[in-house]
Amino acid sequence: MYPRGGISEAGLRFIKQLGVNDVGISASWVPGYKGKGHIDLDSLLSVKDQVEQFDLHLGSVYLGKLDTTNLLLDTPGRKRIWTMFVGPLIAWEGLPFRY
């Protein structure tokens, strides 16, 4: 389940009250993504820790439409997307990559 409006204490608490166990997030919710244009592992782990504080599991990270398009259509941006997103997420076991 996606928390509405990003990751917040109130949103995560609400999801837990609904009985949901797995949380999916947008890549843009990971700190630093908008400024750097990629996700670094430390930022992702901090989000994972925040989610786990509510006894929830970070089940997936979703890329934006443009990143997904570049990845799937083999555009010139594909290599950047693979290097900055897919490789690190695959290297970090336990987090499925979704697009």
C-alpha cells in the first residue's frame, strides 16, 4: 500500500491500523532523489528504518514515469537509470524493484 502524500508518521500509523504489512513508496520520497536524480543506499536504508519503526515492511520502490519509460524503451537515459536505480536495488537483497 502507498502511504498518501509521502512517508509520514501519521501515514504509516494509519497504514498499520488498516492491517497492511507491506508499504510501497515512490522513488521521489527517498531523501536526495530529487536533487541527485538517483537513490543512494544510505537514504533508502533510512526510509526502510522509518517504515520498520511501525512494524511495517518496505515492499517496493516505484520509479517515476519518465524513468520507467527510459528503462523499458532502451532510450539513451536507460544506462543512467540502470546504474542509479536498478543495480543498487538489486544489490540490496529483500527489496523488489517495480516499474
